[in-house]
Amino acid sequence: MDERERYAGPDRIAYLLVPTFFKLLIKLKWPFDLFKRFFFAKGIYEYVIARTRYFDAVFIDSLEKGFDQIVIFGAGFDSRALRFHYLNKGNTILFELDAPITQQNKLKAYLSKGLFIPQNLVFVPIDFNKESLAEKTAGAGFIAGKKTLFMLEGVTMYLSQDAIQSTFRFIADVSAKGSMIVFDYIYGGVLRKENRLYGEKNIYKTVAASARSGRLPLKRTRLLSSWTSTGSSKMTTAAHQSSKTGFSGIPAALWQGRSTVLTRS
């Protein structure tokens, strides 16, 4: 793993799951730098590290406050349910939503490494384009009206505006006062190809197919009118301690997007 102070993170589970070749690559500085240059858009490596810390901080905050439920959209190989299980004193129920094949591969990887899967972790296989969020989550045990954290990490930039609206409508319908949403998004200027931000050209290439399909930058919606922008100083300090001065001389203000958290009032 990258052990530099500003780059190192607490996710040791991810390291267990990556192929042996990639583990070796990470430990070799110049080959890894070359790999990033060819396969990562400028700034995205650092952006994802800062984003992970931010989402970690919000996740930990919700556990410490005793939230009833956490819902992770497009969970992929998110390992927070395992990494922070020791903080779950109030028996918070976690729901991970993703495509069936992704969840099958994740479970297979967990089991192959002998990883402990908490009893309060519920996998919800779903086709986001065809199936109802309300029906699938309710069928998995999700209870509307409970204090819940909703997480969308690296998701909104790949959804259509209609899909974003329907997702936020679901959240608005089922959430209780004090519930939180945390998500990240790219700036509209990236899709407009204004080319003012660090690494913007390659980021646009990454989401170009989505842009051509009618996907738009996230806009403030009336569905969130009762939600206010929050984020304790503890979250900001823990999550963006690296991004305040930037990585490798890259000012955080020049990145292509940002993370934010909203609380229902």
C-alpha cells in the first residue's frame, strides 16, 4: 500500500482483495507512478483518497451517533461494514445495494480470504434501471422513517438526471429527521469541457459516454429543500487533512468535483 503520510488510509481489507501483481506494483514507486500516468486521469488518485476519508468520517460519525440504518448505493467492494464494525455499538443495520454479479463476486472474495461478515450487514441485489428501490429495500428489512445515512460514493456522475431524481425522491420519502445523505459529484464545467480544472480533459473522457447518454451534472433539487449542508469540523479535519494543501502540489480547489453531506431538518 502507499505508505506516504498524506496517501495512506485505514482500508487494509482492500489490500487483501487486490491481485498479487497489483500489490507488488504499489510497492514499486516508479512503475506505479507510470501506471497511474497511463491509466488514471490527473488528480483522480488523490481525489479518491480524499473522498474515501470524507466518506469514512461521515460513516464513523453516523455510527457514533447511533443511526438506525445505513444504506450504501452502488456499494461495489466498499468494506466499511467490516472495517468499522467495532464502532457499531448501537446495532446499526447496513444495507449494501448493487448489481447481483458484483455482490456475488464480493462475497466470494470475502469468503476466500476468510473475512468476517457482520450479521448486521444486508446485501440487496438490485437492477437500478428496472427494479424499485422502495420494494427491494423494504423486502430486505429496511424500515422507512428511521434515522438513516444514505451514501452515494462515485455514483451520481454515472446516473441520468431522472435516476438521480428518483433516488433522491426515495430518500426524501423514507428518511426521518436527522437523517443524512453524503455524495460526491463532478462540476458542470467538466461536462461542458471548459477545461479550467486540473485533469479535466481525462475526467471528461471517463464520463463522456454518460454525458452522451443525457447524464447531467448534479443539480440542487426541490426534493432536498428540507436538507441543509452540514459536516462537523471533525469530519472536515479527518477527511480533508490531505486535501487542504493538496497532494503533489495539486491545489484541492482545482480538482474536478467534490463531496458533500446534507442533513434532514
